[in-house]
Amino acid sequence: MDISATTVKELRQSRGWTQQHLADACDISLRTVQRVEKDGSASNDTLLGLCAVFEIEQKKLLVIPAPSHQQMQQVSLQTQSLTLAVATVCGGGIGALIMYLVLR
């Protein structure tokens, strides 16, 4: 599971804790703390332990992966389709209004 290595390190340092102190508080190994702070790699149990010790929600540590290029293209196509549909409806409405005013 990917978590923010910098956030973990900042939270630890802001409390004045050593890596060993954090490891003891979370009941994990020093090596696990070092790996988390270096790579941001942690098991779900480690994540839960860190959140409990720091008294924060999981979402504050989790790293949300960026959408892929394909996902971005799909969203872009959906946005373009919606924009075209709205423009068509608005254009038709404006055209009908103009015709009404002209023929009145």
C-alpha cells in the first residue's frame, strides 16, 4: 500500500520522536519504519498502527494514484460529448427564440 513517506516523517519529527520510538509505539520493526519513510511502502496493519499512534485518519497518509492517460482521455471525451450536447440544446433554443421573435 502506498502511503506518504514525507508525511510520516514530518509527523514523527514534529513530535520529536526517533524512528525507534515510532516503531515501538506502533509495535513494528525499526526496519519497517525506515522502509515507510524511504519508499512509502506499508502493509494495511502498519498503516493502521501509524494512524492510531499519530491519531489521524487513514486518508491523511494514503497516496491517491494519478489517473492514467487512458482514463484522462476517456474523461476528456465524456466532457466533450456533454459540452456538444449542451451547446446543441442551447443553440436550438436560441434559434427557436429568434424565429419566434422574427415571425411574431
